[in-house]
Amino acid sequence: MRKDRRVPSSSRGWSAAVPLLSALLAAPLLVGAAPAAAPVPAAPPLVAADPEALTGEITDQVGALQGDEGTVRAALDQLAEETQYQLYVVYVSDFGDLDRIDWVDQTASLTGLGANDLVLAVAVDQRSYVLAPLEVPGLSSGDLDRVDAAVEDQLRADDWSGAAVAAADGIRDAATGGGGGSALGWLLVGGLVVIAAITAAAWASSRRRASRARVGAGAPGRFPGGPQVPGGPAGELAALPTAELDRRSASALVGIDDALRASEQELGFAQAQFGADATREFEQVLARARADVTEAFRLRQTLDDDVPDTEPQVRETATRILHVVGAASAALDEQKEAFDRLRDVESRAGEALDAHERTAAELRARVEAARATLGTLAARYPAEALTSVTGNPDQALALLDEVGTAIAQGRAAVAAGDRGVAVRYARAAEEALGQVRTLLDGVDRAGTELATIGSRLDAAIASISADVEDAQRLAPQHPEVSARAEAARAAIATGRAARAGDGDPLAALRGLTEAEAAIDRALAPMREAQDRAGRARQLLDQTLGRVDSALRGTTDYIETRRGAVGPEARTRLAEAGRMFRAAVDQRDTDPEAALGQAQQADRLVREAQQLAQRDVDWYDQQRRGGPGNRGGGGGLGDIGGMVLGGILIDSILRGGGGGWGGGGAHGGGWGGGGGFGGGGRGGGFGGGGGFGGGGRGGGF
């Protein structure tokens, strides 16, 4: 049976010390001051250990634990179960020619660790150690300083297992004790609040995804279609525990989804600037990558569904997902330089910042109008009908405030001659403005769509009423038909009440459609095939219209809050979109089959909206220091709009690290980096948050 760990909202990995990020980190490293002690007799000198991917929570190359591994593992497991954090402990002879920080950063990058993963690495012969990263979301600098001091005390006493237990217990106490200080590890960049991966904690800490831990006797061959992995998992992927492989596949999907969304927005900017002809190749590459990722989400859904999976099936599927994601990311990365040359933002950074300021003023003028529209809608419709857009004006305003700060910092960079930094601020502002427009357009669209709900209810009531009449005429004594007819009458009553303003019109419309589909199925044997097809097509059109609206609304919701939304909601949304397109394709040739696809899409998109809302609610509690925040007081209040939108790490803190499936750095996402990047080419997965570099420790 697998024991699942958390799945961070991005696998964004840990960044290897990136020059830009290093410059932003002002806090000094804490170095132990004790003189070196004599070598430990029980740990004879060994050759230097090169950084490599970790395959478990404990790596002991020198026999330091000597029978205490069970005690250490229990402390690590308790930390993982009670908090959003996971600690890896590593004992080696020495760090070789590498600086201890570089050593642990490279190890974390090769392993693909997330923002809420920590490493305690101890070089016993060298008598040096590092507790990394320097900044951890949800833990203050003071919290980590206290953990570091406790670890060093144990190491000075040559208590190797005690050091690991002290680290695990100290982190757990800090996370659950509600201590003071900052609730989040955060950095200030010229007045912008940059939060390196609050989102990983924001939705994952209380969920161990028990549904994915089901291991049953599923039959082989459960994964038809899609790319195959020749010979099954190989190399480092094969060495990973199943739960870790599963975690990485889910995290990789979040990352590539963010990279694609950022790239799609960048492509839209480029098309507006240069036209369709100049950007056609990029559009085609992006379409192919999106198609590949849609297939990866389909595979992910097979792990999320109610069908039990054998462990080999989980491993095969997770590995295939990682391969698909890697290929899609590589395809994006191949086009990145050409895309950057096309846009050439660096040469016109000042001009771009001026344009963003004008756009921000235009959008700010729309915020109060959107707020007024919501007030009008709230007076006419229940809150459930407005869930996806209720917070849009506030979020738009927060983003606009941060855009103003980004523009000011960008201009300061231009004046200082640092156009590279200016471009990053310009891109952050540009992406934020795109999200503001999406948020405000969403309010306008909600008003338009709700304005048509009355006529749609009338049509649905008329259609299902005809079914009730058919039931009375064709099968008045049939038990199943009679039961479905009674349910239809109840749906009609609910629909009429909603039409009169008593109830949720969207829920009533959905209930009418579902009741009509059920009575149609019951009446199918009594109807002619041609009549069935006609009725299916009529019901299909109603369902497709509703699903199309829900897909657009949920896509906008996730796009503008992607910093908080994890893989479950994204997987449901991707599958809903795939089934919607399949239903559209089958509409004319097989309307009954198409109706089934559309109804599945309807169910999945509703699940996606609910899961996304859950993730965002958890995020909001975390940043405000509410019930979900284990990291102490001092939430973020009303700042962090760019973080929620997945923008700042995307556009300002591009840096190395990432990797997938135990190694390999890949780019992903256009417009100045992003994606899986290594080597300063890109960093993290699109919107996200990995390790910010650095660490505590020193000699002992």
C-alpha cells in the first residue's frame, strides 16, 4: 500500500543559487562558530559525495545513524503528517570541492524538491552541515534560526540522529505552535512582496489524497492510447518510491500548465503587436504542447478516479505523465529564444512601462463599474450563482496597485541602466494587467449570461414538460418511467420557483437538464430511434451551452488564481474540456453518445470549480493568518495579488532548479523564462515557488 505525501501546487523544485535571486536575498547565512572537533571514529574518512537525487527521506552514506534510523524516520513521518513540510536528512563524508550551499542546492534540484521540502545535510568528516533552504513559506527567519541552533547543539555532541530529530521536531513545533513573526517566508524586492511558494502550502497541507492511495487489482492494459514508455520506468524514475513518483507527476502537471498559460498570454501579447503571420509558428508549437498536456491530464484523471489502481499501473501512468510533460516543456523551450527576439522587450522597456501605465489607468476606471454590476447581480441572484466572480473587483484592484509598484521599480531600473531587471518588472506588470482584464471581463460576462437565464429556464421547462407528457402517454404504468417522471415534475417546480426569483437559477437549470436526460433514458425503448436522436440533440445543445459557459468561467477563475490552485482542479478542468470537445465533434454523427460526453464534462467542470474554490479558500486563510495557517501570526492581509495570480515568481524570480522525475532541467513557458528551467534560463514551473537559495549551518 502506498503512503502518499503532499503534492505541492507546483513541483517548481528548488532553485540552484541564481544570481538575481541571490542579489535579492539580503539576509546573511548563519554559520556555526564552534571550532572543528576531532573526526568521529565511527565514521571513517570516505571519498567526497557528489550531489545526486535523493531516493528517500534518509540518506546515510557513512553509517552515522547506527541503528537509530527508526527513531529518525518516526520524527520525519510525524512532521510530514502534522504539517505541510517534509524534511530530508543526508549524511555524507564531505561536500568535496563544492560549497555546502551549492552542494545542497544541486542535490535538491536533482531530486526535484518542492517549496515546502527542507534538507539537513551533514558532512561528518568535514564537520560541516547545512539546513536549507534559507527561506521557507510559513516559517519565520526566527523559527528557522532556532531550529538551526538546536541542530548544531546535537552535532557538536556528535549526536547524529539527535540532530535530525531536533530538526524535524523544531520545524513541527514552529509550524504548529502559532509563534510570532512573519507567517510566511517572504522577500522584499524594491517594494514588491515576493512570496516564494506560499501556494504549495496553501492547498496541500491538510490533504494526503487518500483516494489516490487505493491499490486494487485493476486489470493490465488500463491505459489505452497516449505515449508509451518503452520498457517501463527506467533509471532514476525507477528508483523513486511510488508515492514520490506520483507526487512528482501531479506537481509537474501544475508546472507545465502554468507555463502554458503564461505562454498563451505572451503569445496573445505578441499577436496583438505583430499580427498572426509573424506568430503562426509559435501558435502551432503551443497548440501541440497543449494537446500533449491534455493527454497527460487524461492520464492523471485515471489516478484520480474511483477505479482502484495497482502499484505498477500508478508507476506506469506517473512515468508517462512525466515524459509527456518533459517533451512539451522541451518543445516550448526550443522556441523561447526566437520568441524573445520577436518581442525584444529589452530594447523598449521604457516604452513598455509607459504603455502599461496607460492600460492600468484604463482598467482601474472599470473596477468600480464591475463592483456596481456585482451589487446589481447580487440583488437578483443567489450568492452561489456569483461564486466565481465575487472577489474579482478586489483582486483586480490589488493587482493594479502592485502593477503601479512594478512600473515604478522598472523605471528605476531603466534609469540605472539595468534593462534586464526592467524587463522583468515590465513582464510582471504586463501579465498582471492581462489578469486584471480577465477578472473584469468575467464580471461583465456573468451579467450577460445571467440575463439570459430566464429564457433558458423557460425553454428547459417546456422541453421536459413534453417528456412528462410522453411518459404518461407511452408508459403510464412503467415503474422506472413513472419514477423519472415524478423527478421531472419536481425539477419543473424548482425551475419555476427559480424563474420567479426564489432559488438558484443555474442550479435549477442544471437540475432540469439532468432530470430530462434521466427520463429520456427511461423512455428510450418506447421511442423511435429518430425521435431519440432528435431529443438527444436538443438536450445536447442545452448541455453544451451550459458547459461552455462553465468552462470559460472556471478557466478564468483558475488562470487568475493559479498561484493557489493545485493539480486536482486543473485535472478535472482539462478532462472537462477534452470531453466537451469530443461531444461537439460527435454532435451530428452520434448525438446520444455526445450527450453522455457532455454530461460527463458538466460533472467534471463543476468538480473543478469546487476544488479550485477549496484551494483558493485555503490559500486565503493561509495568507491572512487564519485557521489554515500553521506558520504563526502575521498574515499577508490584502497584498500578494500577483502571488495569487502566479505572476511574481514567474516574471521576476526566474531561476534554475526544477527538474522532473529525478533529474533533468527543462525550460518551459515563453517571455523571459519560466517553466522547468535550469542554468538561469528559466526557473520553477511557471507560477511558482521553489527554494530561494541559501541555507543555515556551517562548521560544528
